[in-house]
Amino acid sequence: MNRCSRSWESVVAGVGLSLLALDRPAVAADIGMPVKALPIQSVFDWTGFYVGAHAGFSRGSSSAVLTDPAITATNNIFNGVIGGVQAGYNYRLPSGILLGAEADITFPNYFTSNSVVSSSVTARSDVAEQWDYVGTVRGRVGYVAGPWLTYATGGLAFAGERFVNAPAIGNDERTLNTRLGWAAGGGVEYGFAPHWSVRLEYLYSQFGRADIRLPSTTQYASTLDFRSLRVGLNRKIDWPGSGNFLPKTSLTDPESDRWEIHGQTTYLPQGYPAFRAPYSGPNSLTPAPQAQATWSNSLFLDVRLWEGGELYYNPELLQGFGLSDTVGAGGFPSGEAQKSNFPYPHYNTSRLFLRQTIGLGGEQEELPSSPSQLATKVDVSRLTLQAGKFAVIDIFDGNSYAKDTRKDFMNWSMWAPGAFDYPADKLGLTYGATAELNQKYWALRSGYFLIDSVSNSNNFDTKIFQRGGYTLELETRYSLFSQPGKLRTLAWLNSAYSGSYRETLNDPALNLDIAQTRTGRIKYGYVINLEQALNDEIGLFGRWSWNNGKTEIMAFTDIDASLAFGASIKGTRWGRPDDVIGVGGAINALSTDHRDFIAAGGLGPLIGDGQLNYRRERIFESYYALALNKQLTLSADYQFITNPAYNADRGPVSVFSGRLHGEF
């Protein structure tokens, strides 16, 4: 993403939350309370506990001195989008004075450059200081005027950071450090529903001096101050016996039909025992036993703006590592393991888009509430337009049985068409616009999306329409033996600044550096996606995907042809109707040019063993999802990968996974 895109994202992330300040009388009516019976100052009772989340923009500064023994001094300014969570307690006095206490923790976004506090380079050392989190424990003093609160705040601040030295001689050195300091600021908060409030807050934090001695005796000293402007959303908690005059409601009840809130958390540990591997390369699964885990936390804030107009905002905190830093197989075993690894949570505005639905008249249908859909009644015949930041496969390649790595199959070539090199950054997201014409028995979708500036990048090529991804999909709905089915046929074309496998191989002087062959090139392919219910408990799915395989993979994974199929079985017959068993398999292949490039020692985004004894990659996956209740699901998953990264000299690999998923 370029610098302009980052600035745009920081602004609209705040706007997305601020739009939640809806009119209070409509909310009161929604919960059955006569508006005129409530004094205006009583619509929002400020006294009590609350929890919430925030997002915004930060700016920090640091002065650093590196001694190794030469002395180098630097000054640095860093900034970027941030996000975090908070919790606290308020007590409102009869005079309108409010006293409170709050604790919060804030995390940087996933762009490494936004979290680098300072860095210094000498002939012997290359040291970088990076912040992982900033938190505060503060008191609040304010004044309440009806639904409005203005306040000042101050207290203790703390920051966690890491110092990394890549010396000219020897191994990398890493040291963790925690700083203490103070924080002060102020803000304004508005109670827009009986249990909900939105705020705008400024905080300034100054921390003590860090003086770090690395194992090589290199010394690094630095200062740090931190400023943040953020928008927050809080939800009051009704404790039993609290005496609150308002009716008790679910924590996620928005108390309005104007907006909805959803959330999810997924913890996914994964590992494998040692396997056979006579050699390894830079992008190989390590043959030694290993285990890694990922953890994702998401909110989905959906707002109804006007008739047919909706705004969707999806902030996330992402943490963890994929096996071998998410390389080593075309069909990688965890869809939660993105191509960026985070030792601490990192904030991301994963989705922020505007949707407009235009009814064309006739029969209507209900669209149920979901993280990506406000509950509403719409015309079956309708046109839906969407623009903003989201994932291509949010709109295209739907499938009822193999689609969501947080709920069903985990392998990349099972929950998505492996050969669909859809535009995306390293987290699987992009900016684009789509149009969908829906009819009772079919739907036609099209879209244009920004594509990576280079392969496997977080920056997008902003030469709009000259570069980008174009996608077209026809979905047909039918009934087979009185059971519903869907057939989706998808065609796609990418115009990208990319390299050629064959041109790289044909010029030995390039030394397999495919970047030197990059120019404007076309890559295209198609997907056939089938789902068929056999009865209310059993469903089948299948996908075939293919691309022309001439140019380097831009965003997804090293697969040029893939066939996936399987079944999903509900547990009704053994008295567990909310449990699900999934069984499936995938066969992945490379084009001739692609396999020759990898065999010569070339590297793709996910594969590259240094050499190659080519065979098709084969994957078997099975899982059991045990529903603990309506909100929590515990899954066990097993994958058997034959010829990982298409190499018959390595493997097979048995991957064991667990998954705890919660949602509301």
C-alpha cells in the first residue's frame, strides 16, 4: 500500500467508528421505552463498568545513541494507524462530576516501518528498535451534561519493545525491554444508546530512557514519546444487582436497527513430527518437529446509512506465526497463517467498504444478520454495488461447505481455489469495486481490484485500470432430487508488473533473479466451483482452478492447477446437530515453466527447496468441529501432505491442528 493509501485508511478508520453516533430517541424506542418518560440526562447512565475498543493514528519521536565503540546519534519520527482495547469504571456524582479509572493497551499496524522507533547503522552493527505495544492505567475526571462527557485523564504509561542487532559478523541479537512513563490527555464522549458510547480522545505519553547492552557489548540508548488521536467505542456492562434502571440486554445488542456489531476470536495451534528430507531450501518446511500458533480477534461494525446504503468496518488484532514462517507447501496447512508473522498483536483495518443495494422490484427475501450483512428485507431482483477495502473472495467463490478457515477446512487449497491468484496484500486484502446483479435462479458478479506493485508485497500498483485484477463470475442455482445446489463459473485476468519464469531461465546472467524480467504482463485463469446438498445433514463440494502459469505468482500461492473435493456432515445422527465433520482432498500442480524455474533453484512466494524432484502435491484433510455451545466451537484437524512443495524427495508430512473459535 502506498503512503497515500495509508493516510486514507487512518482517516476512514476513525470515520467508520464515528458514524455509530446515532440518534438516541430512535434507540430508546427500539427497546420499548417511551422517550418522553426519560429525562434527557438519564438516557445514558454513566456510572458502571465498561469495555471497548479503539482505533486511530499515532505519532512518536525518539533520539538514540549507538556505541560499538564508535558513537552514532540519530533522531527519528514514526507514525501509523493503531488499534487496541480498553476497560474501566465510571462514577457520576449528583453534581455532574464524573470520576473514573481506565486501563488500555494499543498495538501498531502490520507495516513494520510504522513501528520502528529508531535505528542506527555502523560498520559493525545494524540496530533497530521496534515498539510492540503501548498501554496506560489512568484516572479520569470529567463533567457530564446529558449524554455528553468531557474529561481529562492522566496516569501511568508502559511500553513493550524489542531491540534487534544484525551485526556484520556473527548471529542476530535480540533483546526485549519494557519502559515506564506517564500519560496525560483528554477527550469527549457521547452516549448514543442506553449502553453504548463513542469517544474522541487524545493521549500524550512520555517514557523513561532505555539503556540496552546487547550480548556483543554493543550499547544502545534511546528516548521515546508517543502521541495518539483515537476514536473509541464502549459498551457498559450490567452486573447482577447493579440497580441500573435500564433493562438488561445482551452485551452485543446494539439497541437500534441502524447498526449491528459482531465479533470473533480464533486460536489455531498447529504442528508436525519430523519427516524425511535429504535437503532443504530457503522456502522449505523444516524437517525437524515444530509447532506454531496464530490468534485472530475481529470486530464487525455494520451501519445502515440510508435506504439501501450500508457501511462496514472490520478492525482486527492479529498475532502468531505460520509453520516455517508460512512457506513450504503450495497448499499451506493454515489459512489463518498469513504471510506476515507477528510476535505480538498487530492492528489492521481488514475491511472498510460502502455497499449500496438497489431493488428492481418484485418478490422479496430476508437477508439474515451476519458479520458482513445487516439483517434486512430486499428485492430478490436487485443490483448491489460495493467499493472499499475487502478480500476478493469475500464476494467471489462462495461455498457453503469449504470457505471459512476459522470454521471449516484449514488448507489453502481447500477453502479457496488454489490456482486463483487473486489480488491481495500479505494479509489477503485489497481495494476494489464490485457489482452484482441477483435474480432468483442466478447471479452475475464482476469486480476490479488493485494488485500488488510487485510479487508478494504489501504495496499496491496505483496505475488504475492499466494494472489490476478483473474478475467475472456467474452463479447458477438449481435443485437436484429436491436438494439445492450451486454452480459458480469464474474467469479472471490480472494485468501486473511481473516477471517471466521462462525469460529468467533463458538468461543465465540473471542468476534466477526473476525481478530483472519484470514488466507489464497478463496472467489469466478460471475456476469451476460446485456445491450440492444430499440432504439436510450432508453436502458435497468440488473446485477446479487453473491459470496459465507463465508469470510469477503475485499474491496467493504457488499453484497453477488445483482440483479439490470433499464432504461436510452434520452430527444430527449421533445427537450433535451443531457438530460438523469435514473430509476432503486436493491435488495441486505447477505449469511446465513454473516447475522448471523451481527445479533450477528459483523461489516462489511459498515454495523453493533449492532443487526439485517434481510430483503433484497431494493433500488429505479431515476435521471434527465440536460445538461447545452456540458461540464456541472446538475443532481437531488432521492433514496428510504428500510431496510438499511438489517435491517427491521430501515428506510426507502429517500436520495436526486444533482450533478454538468463538463468535457473537
